[in-house]
Amino acid sequence: MSIHEELIIKYFEGNLSDSEREVFEDLLESDPLFKEEVVFQQKTKLAFQNNQRKVLKGFLNKIENDIQESEKSTAKPKSRRLWSIMAVAAALISILAVTYFVKTSTSQSDDEISQNFYAFYEPYPNVVKPITRGEIVNPEELEIAAFIAYESSDFKQADSLFAELKNQQKEYILFYRGITKIELEQYDSANMLFESYLYSEGMQFRDQAKWYMALSYLVKGDSIKGKEELVKLRKSSGYKMEEVERLLLKLD
């Protein structure tokens, strides 16, 4: 580990000494590459935290719904209800403690590799059927309805509608459905769709499909296949070249 890497790690852990902080701040001002790496790590950390909050929110909502359903079906004494809530709280604290231990005791683990996904991923914009705000559309037109759902981030509905369009011989549907599968965290299905697109006659999104396939492998923790796809993309075009080089550097 280089001195620069050690300084960055200590900075994010809050463990810089006074002398190390002076060196760190001097490097931020004088070394553009060092500053760029710090900014990248900040974005990665923020993206990962946002995803963790999303997962935790879903977990808490499920617990709340389960408790409400339980209370509807059985009249529990207040003491038992309180015990249930305390048990849930204890379980949640245990989960957070284990998560913290794993995150702080590993270096380039699968979790750290998957963080690269959150730093670089965003859904591809709808450039096929752009929806104009206020535009009157026929709700029976499945393709328009699918892209309205896609633009509204209703990816479950978009996936269902794209599935109904699979026989229309429109290759770009495979690509956009692959994005919806990533959003739904169905990464194997996403990669199958991207591969189908690459084997089709579709030309518009070939590089994009390779990019998202690589990210999909990374979020699963499969750095080998993710790297393979990034290398293919680097050889085939200049798409996302800066991001590709940064990711490959991280994976080496």
C-alpha cells in the first residue's frame, strides 16, 4: 500500500494525525491525481451508503407490515407487542454490527468490488421514445406505456410491459429491459438480455450493452467476468473510456 492510499484510508476512517492531515491537505492542493482519487472515493462511499439506506428502508418497511398484519390477525397483549419490537430492534442492531465489522475488516472484498458499480451506474436514458411532458398518449400503445414507466422509475411495470413487446422484433427492447432487470436486482436476467441484444442485429446500443453487462457482473462481486467485459469494451470503442480505465485500474 502506498503512502497516498494509506492517507486516503485514514482520512475516511477519521484517523489522520495532525501531521498526516497537513500532508493530506497539501496533496489535495498540489496533486491533481491525488485529489481526483479522493473525490472518486467520496462518490463511491456516498453511492454505497445510499444503496445501504435503500436496503435498510425496505427491511424496516417489511418488519412494520409484518407487525401490522400480526396485530390484525391476533390480539396480542401490549407486553408481547413491546417484546416483539424490542426483539426486532435487537436483531437490527446485530445486523448493523455485523455489517460494520465486515466492512471494516476486509480490504478488496466482494463488497468493495460491488461498490464500483454504485459509483458508476445510472440507468440509460430513454432515447428511443422520449416522452414529452403534457403529451397525450394512447395508453393502449404498449411501447409508449413501457417507456413512460421506465422514465418514471417504475421498473417493475416497465419490465412487465417490455416483456409483452418481446415478439415485435425491436432489438432495443432487449437492451432497455436489461436495464430494468438491473434496477430490479435481477442481474443474471439482465446479462442474458444484454447478450441477446449483442447477438441480434441491433447496432445502436452495442457498446452500452457491454458497459452495463460489466457493471452487472461487478455488483454481483464477479470481478473476473466484469473485467473481461471492460477489456472487450476498451478494445472495441471509446465509449466510457475514462470510466473503463478507472475501473480496470481498481480491479488490477
